[in-house]
Amino acid sequence: MPTPPDVVITRHPTGDVTAEGGDELAVALLKRAGFVIETTPLSFWYRLPWDMGEVCENQMASQAAHMLTTAGYRVGLGPDLRVGALTTPSDPQGKHAQGQQILQLTDELNGAETYETAADLTQHVLDPNDGVLVRLSEFFEAAAEQAKASETDAGWDLSYDFAEAAATLTSLGEDLREASGQLRELDRPTKPSWQTQVANYYATAPATRRTGTTTTTPEASTAVPPPTPRPNRTR
């Protein structure tokens, strides 16, 4: 009898992509892969954010499965979620999957039709706890420690550069902490209906003369006096 998977990632008929099972480490990996917690009074599970599009959802689910498998977990990934490596002309073998996920997120943001969707997408980068900026800051802090461990002058200089990059990202995240909420509150200008456009046109268009008619101004009517009748003559 086959061993059941530790974590199951599936797409439901409603379109939701959820993950169930696993221990604390598996949950941490799912969160790093972009999953968020969903709770009810009696249970909880993890799902991908809504309105991301199936292409992005499939890529994130496959990436989560790869992370879990690498960590030693048995993963049941729905066949409709499985995708190959993300590639670009500059990365034909798909080795830089994390960068490609940001590229996909950028494409989703470019195609967002509402500010609500755009704000949700920016939260992947700006979330103060799990966003890209805070994770990149942690990454550069770790890189600084690695460089410092060499105990060389070059290593110390490099560690300062990495630490400065981490501080810059932290500051940027703090500056943009409210940006997603501000983006959500924006309104797109409403395009007027064709009836309104026609009415506006006639309201602002210059008046035109009808063919075959003349316009008489008051000045023109008084410019020439009426003819004086001649007196009658008798022989």
C-alpha cells in the first residue's frame, strides 16, 4: 500500500488552490512559497491568494511542491498544477526561479484591471512580515554574516555592503508600508457613455448656418433707410 503524502496541494472546483497537512516546518515553507492561512471555527488550511490567475497559481504551487520535496516531505501535487521550470532568454534552464516569480508578479500587476487587484499584488512585495522586501533584507543580512565569517579585510568590507543593502530595503519597506492601502483607495476615471459624449459635443460645437439662409443683424437692418414715396403729380 503506497505511503500517503505529507502535504497535499490541489485545485478545487471553485478555483481555490489549497494545501493541507504537514508540520510546522512544512507550514513555514508553504508561507514562504506564497500560501496564506484560511481559518474556520473548527479547522484551518492554507491557500494561494485569490485573483492571481491560473498560470501564476500553477507556478507557485509547483514551486511550493519543489521546496517541500527538497526538505524531505512527500507531496501530492494536483496534475493540473504541475508546470515545468520557468525560463527566460537570459535563463533558459530556469535556474533563477525566484526571479521569474517576481517577473510573473509584475506581469500580473501590469494586467490588473482594478486597484483592488493591484493592491493585493503589491502586498506580495510590501507585506511587512512576509513580503519580498523584508525577505530580501533578511537575505542580505545573512549574506553579510557569511562574508564576515571569512575574518578577512575583504570579507568585512563586503559584509558592510551587504548590511547597507539590508538596511536600505528595510527603510524602503517602512516608507511604503501604507502604499498598498493607498493604492486600494484610488478610483479610475469613469468613461462617459456615448450619449453623454454626443451631448457634450453639441453643447460645445460652434453654431453652423443652414444652406440657403442669410442672417440679418440689427445693424444691417438700419444701415439703409426705407425709400421715401414720391408725391403724386397732376397736370
